[in-house]
Amino acid sequence: MKFSFLPADIKFYDYFEKASTNLVEGARCLQKMIENTENIEENAAQITEIEHRGDFIVHEVTSLLPRTLITPFDSDDIQRLVSTLDDALDAVDAVSQRLLIYRLTEIKKPARRLAHLITESAQELDAAVRGLRDKGQYEQVRERVVQINTLENNGDRVLHDGLINLVQHHEDVFEFICWKEIYELLEDATDRIEDAGNVIQKVIIANA
């Protein structure tokens, strides 16, 4: 088995940043999909393609780890970070697939708000990931993680209020079931982004 040494540091950071950039792209595409349902098939297909790129990144990192003697931080945390980034993208893809299946043409306000929170959270996460290369930026990284947690809490409130509104005003049972699932999937995406932020928080504490 061939081993790599210091150059792997750069490779791992490159992969992290590719994964976080990929997540931002997927989140923006989902937001576009929710804001305009006219191109729903095209946007869903694009998100699926982005999700496949994410799977490839996980595969590359998983393959690189056992061949690397010196890693930028704990190998388990490396695996957790790339996996949680991929989980967040999987959650985005899950929303797009439900929208594609249900063909809901009138998008409700809570869904728009949650999609915006996902994009904002993904952008904060991307900035946090890019700060991992330089310990001098760890304080800024920590602030990004705090903001991600705040956005996730906002997502909880939007979900709660959205579900209350659904219960109070539902007239069609099928539509109620569809929107309940979509709201919950959207909020789950904010949870998965927070999971990745928590891994970053653990990394900067361990390596500061």
C-alpha cells in the first residue's frame, strides 16, 4: 500500500471545501426550485447530479485516509466531517425528490423560509470549512458555527409555526400530508448542516 505524507493535508482540505461548495450549490438550487416550480424536473435532476458529486467526494476521502500517515486532524473527525456534509446534501436531495413526486405548484411561505435558511446555513458552513486551514481563523470559524446553530433554531420555529398553520387550515388531507413531510424534510436539512458545524466545533477545540 502506498502512503502519502504532508501533501495529504492539502488534499483533505481541498475535499472538505469541494464538499461544502457542493452543498451550497445544492441548497441554492433547492431554493430556486421552491421559488419557481416551472423548472422542477430540471432543478431536481441538477440536485441529484450534485448529490452524486458529493458521494464521489466521500469515496475519495474514505480511500485516502488509510493511505495517509499524517492527517490535518483526527482521522475519525475527518470521516465525520465529510460524512455529515454529505448527509446535509442528501437531505437537500430528499426535499427535491418529494417536490418532484408531489408536484405542488403553490409553495407555502414556511417552505420558502426554510429553503432560505438552508441556503444561509450552507453558506455559513462553507465559510467555516474554509477557515479550517488556518488556526488563526478559528475564532471566526467558531462564530460561523454559532450562527449555524442560530439558523437551525430559527428552522425549528418555522417548522413549529408551519405545522400549527397546517393543522388549523388544512382542507385537503393529501395536501396536509405532503406539506407536513416537506416541512419536516426541509428542517431536517438544517439539522444535518448543524451536525457538520458541530464536527467543526469539535475539531477547532481539539486543535486550537
